[in-house]
Amino acid sequence: MKKFNKKKLPSRHTSLGPDKAPQRSFYYAMDLTEKDVAKPFVGVVSTWNEAAPCNIALMRQAQSVKKGVHQAGGTPREFCTITVTDGIAMGHQGMKSSLVSREVIADSTELTVRGHCYDAIVGLAGCDKSLPGLMMAMCRLNVPSVFMYGGSILPGKYKGKDVTVVDVFEAVGKFSSGNATEEELHELECVACPSAGACGGQFTANTMACVSEAIGLALPYSSGAPAPYEERDKYAYESGKQIMNLIEQNIRPRDIVTRKALENAATIVAATGGSTNAGLHLPAIAHECGIKFDLDDVVEIFKKTPYLADLKPGGQYVAKDVYEAGGVPIIIKTLFEGGYIHGDCLTVTGKTIEENLKDVTFNTDQKVIRPYNEPLSPTGGVVGLKGNLAPDGAIVKVAGMENLHFKGKAICFDCEEDAFECVKNNNYSEGDVFVIRYEGPKGGPGMREMLSTTAAIYGQGMGDKVALITDGRFSGATRGFCIGHVSPEAAVCGPIALVENGDEIILDAENGTITISVSDEEMKKRQLSWKERKTDFNSGTLWKYSRTVGSASSGAVTHPGAEEETHTYADI
């Protein structure tokens, strides 16, 4: 068993010297021995809760992490932080809490680690915002850290086909348009989600799980096995053991999360047709490291990355199929062979990406992941857009889309609820462009996802006949010509605030443009008559968030980041 010198570790402030006798007495109260207190303290943080299936397997996996820490000579200290699960929060005011929860997860993890002077972190997360939230905390604190995804849900079966919760959201649209009975809807909802784990398609959770391996913060293969599989416990145990090696070698997150690593992360998002939310989360993670990596930088990577993964919502397969095909390493392997991945980036194994790939062979006996030279399309499944309607950028998932051009007339809504009512009542026409605004980070506040609305449109058979733009977000499960993160947002008088019913909007995902056919003079005239819109959120967390949050194009962050640091927690 390794011996560690605590004199240079943060936990010396709570465990060494006569003056720390009161603190040590608290540890003895929890049945720790003097030997336990003399070891490094490892915070084992999970987002376990009973809000949704995404999180319910995390406490089990955390126990395996703790065993690994113990075995390798550390003392684990388990704690939980919050999550807001999008599948539950979707389609109502609760979604305003979702993106905000990312900051609360990062902040609460920081405060727990700072307050108790833990020396390292192993973080387990299971839902959309919890993955980037924990990775942000790791980079902010900069103590040795290992991330681990809690695993995906198993696919449901309905009429002989794999289904996910997205099929249920789309079935709501079918029901509203008379194309499904209430009995069929009920039958589907009862079988769509059969186990613990995060939503099974290449939605935000699985996208960020792929990122965790590509960026180097997670052990290779650890993202793969679905949540119910006992194999996850093996990777949890190994993550616990590995954190002690990182303490010994003093390998920290900012040694791993470099500019090149962030480019690797953006590459795997594009290659897998991942969630547009990665356009928020990667800049936010970069921000914690003091690296400028905004939406423009993400989009540049998207432009040159082939689309390789035939995954839902645009494709056929789910995360379980990726695991059975060989896991995330085979995606990284073929991208590396094609020259799309920086192989010299350090990872939590203590080795580089290239070294980790040494024994990985691309599995040709599967249909889920294409090799780099036989892509589904030559550019990534996610595209950035700019133009006079989004000067600071916007983003769209094009995976599975046949038509990358759209021209239509605007129908404007100042909140998602009004747009959803319009869809539910079929008060729109082929060729319309839904404009949903005042749903940005400040204006929402909270930057809601619009899956209920987009899924209902698809369920009505209109998914390829209309388009939708918003300063809010879309779920990773959204498909169709749905453009989010339009910046600047309406709440700060971005151009999207000035659109009027009937304005012609031109969308070109091939050339990356988003244009309103209104003269500059007319837009300036409209700007003069614009008035700030008030919200009902004038106290509490959402009010605080609205006062501190920045633009979506820079990750919707709420503090100055590492660039303004004068000290790092790890060096206290």
C-alpha cells in the first residue's frame, strides 16, 4: 500500500497537528481510525437521487468507488449533490431550473470540497447537466479527479422495435393530431423506460459521457455499460483505485483539459451526432481552466469532422449498441486513425490518448459506428450558424436530416407554452418558421429545452415541413430543423427580439447561415421601439442566475473563471 505525505495536501488543514484535534474528533465519531485520518481524503460525489432513473444506480456505483479508494490507500468521503432531470422537467416551468442546476452542481461540489479540504474527487453523474457540472467542478478545484458516467438506460420494446422516452414525447404529438389512441400512448409509456440509467440515444447525457473519455477525465470504456450492468461496478472500483495514482503523481484536471483535449471533445460530439448542448458545456468546462473555447471554436471542429455514429435521434441505434460494438474507444480509435484526434493529450490513466488506444482494434463486425473513411456524411452531425439573426452564433443538429436548407415565414412566440399550444391545436402551416424567444439564459431565465414542442411537431408528421429557432435550447433528443442558442438573446435586444410575424427567414445548414430578410434600417427602427421584458422571477435562485449569467455563445457561465484566479484550491 502506498504511503502519502499529507503535509502538502489540502486535508492537512483538517487532520494534521495538535490544533486539528477537534476536527479529528469528528472523524473518530464516524468510526474512522487514526490510520484512516492519516490518509488522503477523497471526495466521492454522486448526483444520486430518486428524481428519475438516470440517477438511481449511482449510489451503488459509489460504493464500488469507495472500495477502490480504500484498497489503494485512501479514505473516501461520500457526498451527494443535486440534479434536475430534463425528462421530468420538460415542457413546463420546471425546465427553467435545468441549466441552472449545472452551476449549482459545480458550486455545491466546490463548496463541499473546499469546506472539508478534500484532496481529490471521483465524480459519478447520470443526467444531462450533472455530467458537465461535475467536470466543471473538477477543473475549477484542480485537485486530482476522475469522472465516471453512471450509464445509460436499456431500450424499451414496443411492437418489436427499440424505443426511448423520445418516442413517448413524439407519441404525444401523434395523439394530439389524432394519429394515435390514448390506449396506444399508454401502452408505449409503460414500456419505453425499462431500467435505471440516462436516456439511451445520443442525447446530452450520452454525448457528454463520450466527451468524458475523449477529453481524458474518465477511464477508457467506463462510459459504455448500461446502468443496470454489474460491469459498471468494476469500472467504479478501478476509478477509485486510479484516483490514488493521480494523487501520487500530482496529475490534475488542468493538466488533462487542454485546448487540444477540448478539440478532441468537440470532435467526438460531431462524429456521434451528439447534443447541441455540448456547444454550451464545452465552453463552460474550458472557462474553468482559463481557456477561451467558445461556440465559434466548437463549430470550427464540427465543420471538419465526419459523422460516423448511426445513433438516435437521427439514426437507428442507442448507447447500449455502442457498448456492444466496442465502446467509446473504438470511436476515438477510428477518429485518431483519420487524423481527427490529438493523440498526445494526457488522460487520467497517466498515459496519452494514443497510448490508451494501443490495444484497441476497430470492430468491423458492427453497424453502429462507421470507420472514418466511410462516414454517414463528410461533416459532423452538429452545425453552427451565423448571420444577421444570430450575429454571435446558433447551433443545429443535422444528423439524419435530408434537407439542409429552409425558407419560410416567421410565427413568433414569447414563451414555449404559447408555441406548444399552437402546435397542439394545429394552428400552423407547412413552411412556417417558429420563433420562440425570451427563453435564453437571462430572459427565461434558465434557457429551457423545447423537446415537448419539437417532438409534438414530429408526432404530427410536420417535422420536415417547418423549422424552429430559439434563444433557448433543445434536448439532445430533438430532431429536425431546430436551431437553438441564438445569440445575442432576446432579453438583451438581440435580433431575434425584433422578428415580426410574416418576416422571411432563410436557414442554410450547409453553409452555416441564418438570415432574416429585413433591411438593417428596418431592424434599427424596430430596435428603437423595443422594451425590456419583465419576468415573474424576481427573487430566489433564478433571479440570481439571471443577474450573473453570460451569453450562450460563451457557455452561459456565471463567474469570471480561471482567467481571473489569484489562487487555486488545490494549492491552499
